[in-house]
Amino acid sequence: MSAPTVSVTTERLCGIGDEAAPGLRDQIRIHRALGFPAIELRTLDGRWLHQLPEDAVRAAADSLAAAGLSVPVVDTPVGGWAVSVTGDFQAEVDTLRQAARRAQLLGCRALRVMSYPNDGLPQAEWRAEVFRRMRRLTAVAEDAEVVLLHENCHGWASQGARESVDLVTGIDSPSLRLLFDAGNGLAYGYESIGFLRETLPWVEHVHIKDGVRRTDGSAEFGLPGDGEAGLADCVELLESAGYRGWYSIEPHVALIPHLGITAESPVLEDAYTAYGRRFSALVSTPAGPSPAAGARGRSTDV
């Protein structure tokens, strides 16, 4: 991939910490070495943040603050690959409430969610149940003063741009917006740039993945710029439209949680560091003002 014609300050780059290392100390060290000013948190030592005691999260917040790192987004498992649309919904509500509390302790107001893989329901019933659940979850987010960011990954609204727009406009709340993952279309059979054009007004956070689509329809991920995700076009479109949020690397090279694929810590670190350096080199300019932790991705409210 050639570099985008627009550029992105290094102060707007971050990454999902557990793709670099299991523990927070190493996650902090690696992100500081890359010059990234923030860490998107998913798990610490194999545990989701909502599973950690509040005291442990407060200690993590202190460590991050001492290192000068913010947390723009907390990734939750709500609506994701490990659950289904027919599963225990009250458990999902409880998970979201716990995750929102821990995000607040970290100074973060944005939480990643998905929209429930199907479990044999007809399309219309699947959609209806997803809307019922997402309305309730969005109400919880409104009460907690956080924003849910729906990722184009697992669930009903991840089938394509039309479904993603249908969800966010149908719920019609500033507490539900979109997280665009540039590489997920490789596994779902659509072109990233086309998806982004249709969903752009609602995108408030971006994940960076790249790779190629195998003949069986699955994706094989690799270094940014070496694949078919069209990262340069996506970055150019975002920047020209006024996006001023974070670009968060999610390599999926040495760690793919939903497939149970992981590597030893040195391999994780090396792969993540190489990925971060490659993406930084492709898009970065000298440091400038950084977005506030948990801030909306666009320069103005949508």
C-alpha cells in the first residue's frame, strides 16, 4: 500500500493492548516504545475488564496515568462471538453495567459492543430481537453517560453497511454509534471502502487490520499495507470527511481471540511492534493535539 495522500498525527494512534502482551505493565511499555499515547483495553491477564475488581481497575488507571497514557475505548464482549441472540440477556445487561463502571474509573466513555450472532432465527426475528436488546443496552449506556460503539464484526448489524445504518438510525440515540474495522470486510465478503462510505456519518472509532481473503471466504491477516483492505483509501476518506478520532491497531497476526489463537509473549510483542511501526510509517506526521480519552471520533457531533 502506498501512503495515504492525507496524513495522521502520531498522537492519534493507539492499539488494543492484549494483542501486544497479556499484562498491563508490558502493554504500557510496548505502547510507550511505539510512541502511542493511548491503549484500547480489552483484557488484562486474560480477564475482561468487567471481570476485574474495581480496586484492580483503579490501580490500572493509576499506572496508565503515571505513564501518560489514556484509554479511548474499552472493548466488551457484549453481543459478541461468545454469545448468541437467544442467550441470557440479563447477563449481558449486567456485563455492560460492570464494564461501564470500570470504563468510568479509567476516564473512558466509549465501549465496544456487537449485535448478537444468530441462533437459528429467521432474519426478521433475528433483527427484531437485536433491536430489542440494543434499545435496552443503549438505555443503560445513556444512564451511565457512556457511548456504545458497534463494531462491524459479529452479529446482525455486521452483515453489511445497510444493517449497520439501520441499527444506529433505528435506535436513534447519541449513545449508540459505530466502530469501523477496516479489515473485517475481508471475512464478511464486502469491500471496506464501500462499507465505510455508507456508514461514515456515524463512525467514531477505527480499528486497523489488513489481510487477504482466502478462497474459502475466510481472512488471513498480515501487516498493514500488504493486504486487500484498502487502508489508504479508508484513511483518506475518513480524514477528508473530518474524522479526528483514533486509529487503533488490531493486528490479529499472533493473537486471534475468537479463534483461540495466541502466541508466546515475545512473539506477541514482536508482531505487534512491527505492525505498529509499519502503520505509523504509513500515515504519521509529527505530533499534534490528541483527541480526549473516550471522545467522539468526528470533529462535530453527528
